[in-house]
Amino acid sequence: MTLYGKFKNRPTKVLNWTLAGRFFVFFNKAFVIYNFLTMASYVLNNRIV
């Protein structure tokens, strides 16, 4: 593979990595919020009972 081929294929790889990274960060945030909501509802239910 030539240097031009490597340089030409680089933007798509970087774009795929950034999309995967953004999706991973979004998934982590959603998972943390979901855990926080379930924990809060559990505490509220215990406090009511």
C-alpha cells in the first residue's frame, strides 16, 4: 500500500472511531442516568414503606 492510499483511507477510519466513541460515551451516560433513577426510586419506595 502506498503512502497516498494510507492517507486517503485515514479520514474514514477516524470518522468511524469518533462515531463509535460518541456512541460509547452516550451509552455510558444513559447507563449512569438509568442506574441513578433506579436507585432513587428504590430509596423513595423504601422511604414511603
